[in-house]
Amino acid sequence: MPPIRPFLTARRVRGGRRTSFPTLAAVGLATALALTVTACGPGDDGANADASASQGSSDGDGKIRIPDDIQDDIRDKLKEHGIDIDKWKNGAWKNWDKDDWLREAEDFVNPIIKDLWDPDRMREAQEPEKEVDESDLSGDQGVTDPTPAAVRARAVPTGYHDNVPEAGKVFFDGPQGTMVCSATVVEDPANPGKSNLVWTAGHCVHAGKSGGWYRNIAFVPSYNDSGMTATELAGATKEEVAPYGVWWGDGARTSDQWIEQGGRTGGDGASYDFAVIHVTPEEGGNGKSLEETVGSALPVDFNAPAVPQVKSITATGYPAAAPFDGETMYQCTDKPGRLSLLKSDPTMYRIGCTMTGGSSGGGWVAAGADGKPALVSNTSIGPVNAGWLAGPRLGGVAKDVYEEVSRKFAGQ
């Protein structure tokens, strides 16, 4: 088996060298905390009108005004973690001291910093430098199929919204710099037709057993929808780069296995490498949810058939490591095989695909029981030579993660 790596990428830190932080990770339920100068709370203007009314009132400019008692309550919750919201927004979030890096399930905080994610900051993800040797992998259950033939990733026709409206990018900050993953809008059983849920990889939200929650987590659906080149993007406006807005995570959850197993080596925790993020718009929005804004959300199939019964899977993402530049959406379609990393962990799906770092977290879609498209996995790991991708097969643990976030934000 060739060396493998998590497919997470980090961009060049301004004024410094290229950095990377390719981690696999996990954590439990997130406390729903998001705060701007004028708006806060789960689902503000990104959910239905009743939810908006329950959170505050609008002054007519599309921004929700939060009652003082609610705003004070959120500030108090942040203070429990020793966080002053004003200092945080002015740069205190850059403190990655291990003792101060929030790690536990209940520690998730992600205050909105308006305009942090400008086009320059979002523009490009760099190739990860971490490589994992096959000697790091052990305990094969004997159900690993032969390495699939590489399938050449194909560019999704522009505009992306017309072809894969559920897909987008997740941006976030870690100790090594600004990072990027891919993600998918999924349905919310507690809010039919009005979902604010995004599916991605666990290592796109938390650094695992040796770290904590990443910061400034935000989702951009249909990033670079018109397919501008890197040169064109250098002069693009925020509206051109993020035509459907920037949506900040105000809640997140991934498997408990991630917090126990997730590590920087290739296979650690990969079978449980999934996460669900609840998002809210950076700007006040127009009262529409994420699903209403993009016009679609995929169902999640937690009973997807075993490999022999799956005819094909299509993986979508924004690969950023060479020969890709992270600005174009790509897809691979292949019949999956099986990949077993540890005897104690579930067997993963594996497909041939040449997508590289940056495609982590991107949705894997197959025909569901009703014959319609459903999300059955997400990109987790791949080899250094980029010939294949592997993703977790979703089951009971993934369903618990999903339903926990849905319940947390029910009716909002």
C-alpha cells in the first residue's frame, strides 16, 4: 500500500513560508455560539421567520438585533472559556497555546468576525507537506480490495450552482495558518426544506487527540461559481467569490472516536472522519436558510449498501495541491472497493480518483434506496501519489452525530 495522508491543506501564511497541518481528528457536540456586532445565535436570518423573531428584531437593514439579555448570556458563555469577545475579534484567536486551545466537546466557540474571510484570504490552499508511510498502517481485516485504477478528476461545468448546488468550501484557521476543506449542504430532519447543516470531514473542524477546535470556521457554497482563473480571482469581489454568502459555523459535532483516535498519521480515526456543522449567515441575510439560499440539500444515507451492491459513487471537491490550484470544483466517479485500516474499525469505501489535498470533506454521492442521490460518505484520506480516495462508510455513529446537531437547532 502506498503512503497515505489526510486531504487537508493549509495556505501560505503571509510573510512566511508555506505551511501545512494535515490532521485527522474528532470531537463531540459543540456549544452553539456565534456572535457579531449586531447578530448572534443559531439560525439568525438563515432559518425561518419564526426562528428569527424568537432571536431578535430587524431594524430594516437585513440584520437581526439581539436583545441585551441574550447577547449578555452569550458573552458570559464565552467568558467561561476565558474569552473576551472584543479581544478575540481583534486577534486573540491567534493564540494557539496548548493550554488555551479549546478541545472538549462543550468547548466549541466560533464568534463571527465580519469580513475576516475576504477574497484574498480565501483564494488559495497550498499542498500539504505531511506524508505518511505505509508502516504507519496495521491491522488489516483482510477485506481490502486491490488498489483501484486512478480515475482522472474532471472539472465541474460552470456555474457550479447549476450543477452541484450543495457543494462548497469550508475555511478555517489552525496553528499552521489558514486552511481549506470541501463540504456539502445536507437535509435537516428537524427543519425540512430549511436546513442549515453542512457535512464535512472531522479533521476539518478539530485537530484531534493532540489539539483542539479550529477557529473561524465558515462555509462558502458554490465558491468561485463562475470558474474564474487564479489570475482573475486576484481582483474578484467577495460577491463574485462567494455569490451565496459566507456562512459561519455556530455549532459542530463529530464522532467521539475522533477525539480518542484522530491523529496526524494517515489512518488514525479515518473510519470515523466525519462532521456536521450548523451554520448562520455572516451578513444578516434575508431570512432564508442555507438550503433555501442554494436551492438544494442532499439526504444522508446511513444504511448505504455494502461495496458489492454500490454501482458507483461520485466524489466532489476543490483539490488544491498540485496539479490543481483549489479554485476549481472537480468530481470523480467510480465503483467503490473496500479499504481496511484497523481490525477494530469499520471498513471504508475507496475509489480511484486523482483529486488532491483540499478535497477533504467533500461529499460522496450514490443512489439511495429510492434511487435518488444521497450522501453516503466524504473524502477522508488518499495516497501521496493521488491515485485514489477513501471515505468512511456512514452508519450508526454518523447518524448519532447528525441527529445530535439537528436536535440542537430544531425549529431555528
